[in-house]
Amino acid sequence: MMAILFNHENNFKNYLMYGKRQYMKQKNVVYEQGDIGEGFYYLDSGLIKVHTSTPLGKERVLNIVLPGQLLGVQAMDQQAHFTTATTVKDSVLYYFSYDDFKTLITLHPPILNLITKSIIQKMHILAEQINLHTLTTEQQIAAVLLNIYHDFKNYEIPLTQKDLATCTGLTRITVYKTLKKWKEKKLIDSKNKRFLIKNPDLLKNYLFHS
């Protein structure tokens, strides 16, 4: 359940000169399920949700992309996107075409390893999400938090309850009640517009066995 964030990835800012800056308003589609990919994106600011449609046409959120993360890498070599990415807030992205990518790895070879890890992680996300089939509302929230936790390699997640509700499509009341229950169980805590995951293993067990 991940979209990759640069701890090393914050260093990706050093390579933004190779990409093309794009500003997108809230609720704009970055790429759509079925579109042929010809590059990837780095999110500099804003918030993006990655989602797909169920056979019944219901939206299913697979991931939330935060500033410092890449998206679309798994389809950059003219493969079809198996998800849709939509801006939740006004966002600034940098687009790297496949040619830009080739230039980048020629000049900076270590980037290739970084991108490869990102693709592997994204495929792992998809496999886990498929295995989860229909998620309860609580499992949806757990999945999103664990996804970001794994990306950041950090127990603190820079996301508000409002962001979480907007991205998942759940009501703020539902999100509030779920998080309140988890706080009481000492699974998570929150402070200064951040969630603190106190026990990721227990939260993951909750996701797969609740």
C-alpha cells in the first residue's frame, strides 16, 4: 500500500530541473485508469488520491499521495494505468516524460534503483488491495494510514482528519469516530495536524483480520 516518498526522495528535489512544472486545481484528473502512460509525476505540494472503480462502479481509494512522493511510475513506459489519480487540493507537480527519465538515469544512475523500488512497492500495494476485496470503512482508514506509514518510514503522518475524509470519501463523523476508538485502544494518536501510529503491527493485524 504505498506510493514512494523520498527520505532519500526528498533529495529528488535536486532533479526537478529535468521535469516540467504543472499546476493543477482541486478535483483535476492527473491520469485516468486505462490511459497509456508516457512518464511519471513528482508531487511538490498539494494532495492526490489514487483510486480505481469496482465492477459496480464504486470508487475505491488505493492510496493517498503526499508532497515528496512519486506517482504513475509503473506505467511510464507506455503501459496502461490501472488506477486514476485525482487532485484533492490545488497541487504542484513535476512531470517527467520517459525521455526525461532516460536523461535523468544517464546523468544520475542511482535514480534507477530508486524508481525500481517504487515500482515494486506499487505493485505490492495493488496485490494487497486486491486480496482485501471489499473493505469496511475502518479497514479503508487503516489501509490509508499504513500505506503512508510505510512510505514515510516514519510513525508520524502529516495528514488531517479532513484530508482523510476527503480522500476516502467517508464522512468526517465516521473518520472521527474510528480514530477516537483507535486512540482509546492506543493504536494511534494525533497532534498538530499529524497522526502518530503507535503500533503499526497491531494496526496491520486489525486491517487484515477485523
